[in-house]
Amino acid sequence: MGAVNKEKIRVLFTRNLLEGHDIGLRTVVNRCRESGIEVIYYPRFKDFSEVSKVAQEEDVDIVGISSSSGAHIHLVQGLISSLKEKGMNIPIIIGGVIPNKDIPRLNEMGIKGIFGPGSTPDEVASFISKIK
């Protein structure tokens, strides 16, 4: 019986240019890398087309976005639209300051993972490992 050749999961992590806080995102990026997940870290974007372009060029399996400014619904809508324009249908996860009242809406929008206050980098890495 031959060995199974499993490719690494490739994740693009990013945040909007207007987001000032990135410690949580960088911590998640580092934990994912330690877990064997291949991470493309695009520190900040000003336009959703940047994210979809990088996602396409890097052939990522998942896009992770951080939001602590309260603009998470807008960010998710823009990202979904931009990815669809490029014909990409890949899972999106989001983390940051996400109020519980917004979780059902994000789920309806198709977000695969939501990591609000209290979530740990290990939870994110574990989720990503299972999503593909």
C-alpha cells in the first residue's frame, strides 16, 4: 500500500487597510504555520480585488479575514462579490470582534468559520485542518 500524498492546505489571511489591530491575526498566522498549514499573509488590503487576485494567484483553499472595526458584514459582502467576479467559490473564515447577533447573518452569507472574542489560535488552526 503506497503513501498518501496530501497537499498542504493553503490559506490567505488578510485584513482591511482601516484595521489597526493585527496582533490576533499575526498570532493565528503563526499558529497555523506551526500546525503545518501553508499561510499566505497579505497584511492589509484597500480594495477587495486585491484579495481575490492574491487568492487566485496563490491558489488558496481558504481565505481568512480579520475584522475588529465593526465592518465585518461589509467586508464579507465585498470579499464574496470580488471572489465571485473571478469565478472563485472558496471557503471564507472570519475572526475578530464579531457580535453574537451577527453570527446567523454571516452563516447565511456562507461564511464557514466565525471566530469571535475568546477564540484561540488553536481553534482556528484545528478548524482549518478539518475544513478542506
